[in-house]
Amino acid sequence: MAGSRKQFVVIGLGRFGGSICRELVRIGHEVLVMDKDEAKVNEFSNIATHAVVANSTDEATLKSLGVRNFDFVVVAIGDNIQESILTTLLLKEMGIANVWVKAKNDYHHRVLAKIDADHIIHPEKDMGKRIAQQLSDDKIIDFIELSEEYSIVELVATSKLEGNSLIELDIRSKYGVTILAVKNGDNIDISPEPMYEISKGDLLIVIGHNKDIKRFEDQAM
């Protein structure tokens, strides 16, 4: 497992909250899940470290469960925006430092920002952007938006790059982007050496300004 073992609370066991719980448990963290729906809680009783039927908008309940002792709280409540906002507000008033919240729309996002949610997630929107990037460009294998201007992109190397070393290409100087890693089959080379010679089909994991990444792709690939 990468990093130290952490403790998480996941509130809301829809598809989004459920998938977060499963992955956190898989990589070795402790997870307390809660939902008002007993059937959903029962589904995760053998997956999560602890699973409770509870109303997250009740401050006394949150305190009794000891949520202040956890490293992160993820508010993954689905369609009930009012419940999501009230839960987030209570968590922040309780002094919880890391509250990550799923936002349903831009209005929901603005309210969450005003009550100091630490990280606001738009799973459908973010995934839509990633798929749109992949659909629009056959060189892009994956796309992660870091901000409106910066991204991490996984690009497939074409024959145009084949046989060239990274030092010969001088990508950072010419294009202002950085190759974080190169993946060849099942092998991944983190921070590859300058003499690494690119093969056609290598996956280049690149970080940079969106305009610079596009310029690198258009001119070098």
C-alpha cells in the first residue's frame, strides 16, 4: 500500500460513495460508511471497517460516531443538495480539516465553497471531460485536469518520436512540458533518464499547461 494507513468517513453509499469505499478498503485504509438507507449499509457491512445507518444532518450523531477523529470525511450524498450542504456545514463547524464533497451542479458548488468545503468533486463533469478528450484525439489515452489551465495527459508515442532519446528531443525546453513517466507494456519508468530512447507505442505521461501540451502534440507527435 502506498503511504500510511488513514481513516476515512464516507457519507452516502450511492455509486460514487460506494466506489470510493471499495477502493479505499482495497488499498488498505480504514473506512466508516454511513447512509440513511439500511439496505445500502447492509451491502457494505462486510466491505467497510464500520457501517452504520445514520442521519448525517444530526450533529449529535456525527459527534457520537467520532467523525472528528478521522483523517478525511467524504460527503458523497447524491441528489439531496440540502442534506449535502447541511452535512458539510456541520462537519466544518466541528473543526474537521479535510472535508471532500460531491457537487451536483454549479449552484451546489458555489454554496459548498462558501461554507469552506476543502475539496469539491464533480464526478460526472470530470469524467465527461476525460472521455471527451479521448474521443476528440486518438493520441490521448487518458486525461486528468489539474486546473482550468494545467493537465496531466497520457499520450501514445507515434513513429515520429521513435528512436529519439529524451535529451535529443529536449521537450521541456522546446515545449514547456515535462514527461513524468514512460510506460512500455507492463513496465513503467518514473522520471525516465535523459538517454531513454522512445519506442513507437510508448505511453508518455506528460504534465504542463494545456496550450503547451497541445503544441507538443501537434508539432512533435
